[in-house]
Amino acid sequence: MIRILGKPECPHCWKLRLALSEAGIPHHSLAVDPADEQNRETLNRYSPQGTVPVLTDGEVVLWDSSIMIEYVADLGGPGVDLFPGNAAARARARNIQHYSDTIAGPALQSAIYKIRHVPKSERRKDKAADGWLGCQAHLEKLLGDRTFFAGDAFSVAECALAPRFGLAERYGVGVTTKFPNLVRWFAALKARPSYGATLPDVFSRPTAKPAKTSGEKRPFRGIMPPT
Ligand SMILES: N[C@@H](CCC(=O)N[C@@H](CS)C(=O)NCC(=O)O)C(=O)O
């Protein structure tokens, strides 16, 4: 049985949960917060990066979410093919996953950081949200009138991007009518059973007011700020 060590609201963990859910592969999730010192020791045993998610399946131990998704796809569950279509469509889906992990994710992280830690009066001077807006503009064009990012079918691109838009919505920087293609795409994703089934528990509760803290308690190496 696949076991995931992860933090429910971590976008990489959520991406993996979505992939498993869509592929129809059962798994067991274990909440492990890298912010906790004891958990870090556990994580470091499995992951040279000390990050979540970690996936174990018998002797298989994986510590990068994109490689985990390749593994999940290779298992060939009864559900959707995470890399549908021809070589070009599959490359496009991988590209978008990479864009989400390396560009859109960090841009959104800055926007969320601003909301959580920068006083409202100073926000207009802060350009952090522009990065996230720029990413949305880029994605809006990439999507165009397609149903899904790679074409006609759900793919790893959706697994990667949906958690980013879910987090954005949660923190008040969700997609707006400025980007009608993305609005339509995200609404359709949220209607899929996998979205509700993998939504972090805290997200199904009313939005908490962003914590008023002065900053990070420790150096942060990942995408999600510690909550
Ligand atoms: N390459 C990794 C990166 C995962 C990552 O950045 N995870 C974050 C949480 S979203 C993490 O564990 N950060 C470590 C920390 O908080 O100290 C992957 O895609 O699996």
C-alpha cells in the first residue's frame, strides 16, 4: 500500500493526492509537518531534501512529487491516465507541471506571504502579487479555449495547478473574471470528486483571518509558509 508522509495543505502533497485520487489508486496518508523538530528527523531519514511529500510503497521511497506522479502513472490504476495524448501533449502537461512547481508556486507563495505578513497600508508598494497575476495571465493564454491544459483530457498539469488555485482562493488571491478561461477551468476542476476528496481539511472550514505575525520563525525552504 502506498503511504504518503505529508502536510495536508502543502501544494506538492495535494498535487500527489489528486494524482492518486484521479488514477484510482488507494493510499494511506500520514500527517507529517516539517516544521516539527521530531518530524524533521523522520523526514530526513527518507528525504535528502527534508521536504514533504515522501512516498513509500514497499521498498520504493520517493521524495520528489513529480517523480512520485510518474510512479503513480506507471502503476496504471483504473482511473484517468495522468499523461494522456501523444508525445507533444504529454510534454506540454509536464511543462505545465514544472511551470506550476517552479514559477507559479513561488509567485503565489510571495502573494500569500504578503497577505499574511505585510500590513495593508504597505501592500500597494509591494509588487509581490504582480508575479502571481503575471502567472495567471500566462496560464490564461496557455489554456485558451481548451478544456484542460494538455488538451481534451485531465492530466498532471491539472494535478499541479489545482492546488495552487485552491490555495490562492483560500488566501483571497483566487482567480477573477479578468481570466475567464481560468475561471471556467477551475470551476470544472472543483466539480470533480477528486477535488473535494483531497481538499485539505482546514480549507473546508471558513477562512480564518490571516495570522498577524511579524515573519517566519525559521528559514523556510519549501513552497508553503509554515502555518
Ligand atoms: N521537490 C519537492 C519540494 C517539496 C516542498 O517544497 N515541500 C515543502 C512543503 S510544500 C516542504 O516540505 N518544505 C520544507 C519545510 O517546510 O521546511 C517536491 O516537489 O516534492
